[in-house]
Amino acid sequence: MPETRAPRQRRFLVCEPRHFDVQYAINPWMHPDVRVDLDLARNQWQTLIGAYRAHGHTVESVEPVAGLPDMVFAANSALVLEGRVFGSLFHAEQRRPESTAYDTWFKAAGFDVHRPESVCEGEGDLVPVGRHVLAGTGFRTTWQAHREVQEFFGVPVITLQLVDPYFYHLDTALFVLDDDTVAYYPDAFSPGSREVLARLYPNAVLATREDALAFGLNSVSDGLHVFISPTATALADRLADRGYVPVPVDLSEFHKAGGGIKCCTQEIR
């Protein structure tokens, strides 16, 4: 029998894809010769925002900035815990101005913002689960930033080594279902990191490579509802078997830039 689960209301920060495009290549998904259908991208993004609000979540927006085509990927801008903001320092020079735009929003909203000294890409590689923060490294965020995060928040940070360039951020290989459970694709991680995850989360939902390549792990859960790519059907079935309710949302146009549902969603805790 599936477990009984309850959703928790969330507060999300997003950025309209007004200037979304693929103008450079900083991950294996990006090919600047591939055309982006901006009208489709806007419609898909609006569907995601509508789904969040229909399920009782608060959604706020930061104003997009011309010339920053990846600013739509709000998750990369920061990690927010207990009202404290640990900002970003992007690996790619093209994305570094995004940090200033998001810092401006957070400060106007009354938050103090800590800007990291080491390369760090926010919730792309920093995933709070219960009392821990899981922290990815290998392609973007450095392990030195993990130490900064632990010192700033005073919470245990667990480093996980990513090894597959298609899963260049932790949030493409793992997502949080609730305070005790995650879903992840084991082969995205080094052998030692797989062991760590198995010890920490023996009841995790494991995804196949097909699930992961469909951006099924770039999902958002409120503890009951899981906003998930509609093509990650096997993973959705596993989640339903465990008592979660999949909410399919198609963000396929954003896959051209290596992003999906979670990439477009920053959570303000």
C-alpha cells in the first residue's frame, strides 16, 4: 500500500523567459545552431507557473534582463535557507551577470545576500534534504564552495561527485521528495558518492538513465505532488507506487539549454 502523504505550501521565485535562447554552449545539451521557439517556451513556462498556483504555492517573479538568456533558470541564482541567502558565482562568464540581477531582487525583498568566494551555482548543486544539504561538484560548483555553505548556514553539507557531463548539476541527477526521501540516477555519481546516497537514503526512488535524460530528475515536489517531465513515464509510475502524485508539465523547449522544471524554480525557504 502506498504511504499517506501531505503537501507543504512552498514559495517559489521564477524568471519569465522573455530573453530565453541558446546563444552559447556550456553543457552537452546546448547547440547554438538549434532554434528556440520562444512562444512555445513562454507557454510552457506559464503552464508550470499555473500548475504551481493551482496546487496552492506562492510564485514571485524577478524581472528578466536582456542579454541574459539563461536567467530563466532561477534555481542557479542562490540557496535560501531559514531566510538567509547564499548567492551565486557562475562558472561560465556568460552567466555571471545573473548573480547581480538576482541579488538585487533578494535585497529589495528584505534579504541579506552572501556572495560566495568560490564558484557556486545555487540550487543547481545545493539540495537541502531534512537536516543536510547535498552538494554536487565535478562540473560547476566547487568543493571549496561546499565549505563556504556549511560555514554560512551551520548545517552539515555532504559532497557528492558528479561524473556524467549530461548531468552537470546535481538537480539534473537528484531531487528531493520530502525531508527523508530523494530520487536519483545512481550512475550520475562516483562509486563513493553512490555509497553515501545508499546509506543516507535506503528507501530512495532510483531512476533509469532514460528517466534522467528525459529531465525526470529535474523535478519539484511539495511532499505529495511531483511536478515532473511527462516523458519520464517509468519514474512517474514508481513515484505513484510510493504514494506521490505526478503532475506532468512539459518544459521540453528548455531542455535545449539543459534545463527543466527545477532549473526554472528557486525555492525561498
